Amino acid sequence: MFTDFYAFFYLRRPEPRIAVDGDLSDLGTPLAVQTRTPSSNLNRLDALYVRNDHRNLYIGLAGRVDTAENLLNGVVVYLDVDYGLGTGLTQLNQLSDDSGPATRLISNRKLTPPAGFGAEFAVGVFRHRSLHSAPEAGFVGDASTPPLVGAEAGVYRINLGRLNWLEGVPARIVWRPRNTPTDPPTGLEIAIPLETLFAGRKASRPIGLFAALLTTGETGAILSAYDSRRATLGARPPTNSFVTNQFLPPQPNIVNNPGTAAVTLQTIATYTLQEMPVLSAGYRLHLEPMRFDPRVNAYRLRGRIVNISGQPIGGPVALVASLPEGVEWLNRTGESVLQQGVAYQILTESDLPSGGVLTFEVRLRSAKPLVRPPKLEVRAGIGAI
């Protein structure tokens, strides 16, 4: 006789400058605010927030949905990471993933976006569900991929060749419902890694997005055993989503709830990635001579950054270099999503106090002898590289 005992241990790391906690006050000024009166105060989208740092794109939707009524409510967000090209999905009613509440919210919507918008990603969040690596903990864990079946919240990549099966991608999602529109800005907060959104391409165009509050479309009815549709649909009738007037940004042509009618959108919100500022003064950069280390078959460049400004330098602090062709930065933190051939190393996520020193080592591998190191640039603050 024996008993299994399962114990879970959580490591809570310090939150970066922008915390994913449902408090939207650290996301800055709203990109769009609601101008339409909801039919229910329990189903509202009050404001849309968007911001970024060097890791994630953050999307915030102040508001809430009703978790008690029979309608299976939720929120969807459609994203176009190269708005204006129209290279993604332009007819959203073609999506038909029925694998769970999150994908059901995204799919079979009678929504037509304006010209130039093509969705490459979509977010579906059922009621006030969350998604992260520590669902049982009292804090938000790391980014997590939604389960293949039954997901109640998730971020999905849209594959034009497979519209009936959405591909889940890592993200952090958390809800802190906003009870009334006059409360502090809380609600749905989503963090999507930039490397997921822009893998293999550069963020050379604005991001287009819009959000809507709607239902999964289930009626609760069961088809009769004699109904011929059972052969193709199974026991349930087709879903028919009810769409509210709670769009963000608000639509000029929509005042009341469209219900189950088809909707053509006239406007979307756009956001251009905020770039991490270049640190042009207030520091000294000291470099040692670059040396080749045959043990690792790479060049080592050591140095330090000293804050001489007399006041703290707001973090994160990063070392950035434009690499010549054939040169690889082995211990880089990442590659730029904004510029081709640019890599970086995050030296600290914290502030650098007055008189503070950051030491670093850059390891470079080159296809041919490297005569001089690449030009290094210091950046500091919240933004993408």
C-alpha cells in the first residue's frame, strides 16, 4: 500500500517594468476608448491599450464579461503585424476551428475587416479565463501555449492553408475584471513575445488590431436523431455567434448590437513599436583589446559601462551592435525586430545607479579574420530593439 503525494513548487521572478497582472495603468494612454453604450453593464469593453518592451507586445482591454448568464461570452482580438499589406486572412468567416471555447470565439465570425487588414494572429479569451505557466498560484507565471483541445484562452497563429486548425503560440493572459467604467483601468491583459509575432521578418509596418465582445454561438440545442444534419454536424446545430456593439476601436457604422448579422468594419487601431532609446550621454564605455580564444573558436571583447550622469539611468540597459556579414554574436540576448543584422545583449533589467558599473563580454564568431570589433551602441529604457 502506498500513496502518491504531488507537490508543486513555484519560482516567482521579479516582474519587468510592465507587469502582466490585469492592471492596465502601466500600459500608458488608451489607444481607443469606448463610445457605444453596452446593452449590459456586465459586458463591456471600455478601452484598448497597447505597449511594448524588448520582449513582448502588451495588449490591454479594460472591461469585463458576464460569467453568469446563459450566453457563452468572450473577447477576440485580431492582429495584423504588417498592416497595409493585406497579406494575412482578410475574410474572417473562413476560420472554422471548433476545438475549444477560445478557438470557437475566433472562428465562424461574420466579420469583414477594412481593406489593407489581413490577420496573422488572433486571441480568444472565454469569460474571465487566464493562460500562463502557474494557474494554481497567486501570481502570473511564464508564457504558455494553449492546449490542443478545450482551450479557454489562447493566442493563435493563422495559417491560410489550414483554417480549421489554429496553431497556438506562447503567451501570458490574465483577467482582472473592471466592475464599473469609473474604476481604475483593469481587465484583460495579454503579453505576446515579439519573436513570436515577427519571427523571420522585421517590424517595418504598423501593427493593426481590433477587439470585439461576442459569444461562442452555441445554442444548447441537440439535433433530433432523425435530423439529416447529424451525419455531417454531429449532435449539435451550427454555432451562430451573437456579436455585441462593444468593438474597440468603436465602429462608426455600429451603434446597436449587430447580433447574428454580418458586420463590415470601417476602422481599426494601429500601433507602431516603441523603440528602446539610444543613450547618447551620461555614461562612459570602456573596451579592452579584442582577443581570439581558440578554446571556443571565437573573439572575446570585454568592457564596462559606467554611469557618470549623477542620476540613475532607467533600465533595461542594452548593448547593441550592427554586425558585418559573416559575423555572429554568440552570447547575444536576441536579434533586432526592427533592423536587419542588428543583435543585442541585455546587461540589466534594473536601473543603473549613479556611479554604477556594468561589465560585459561579447563573444563573436567570424567566417574570416576579424580585424576590429563592430561598433557598439548603448540603449536604455522601455522599448523594442
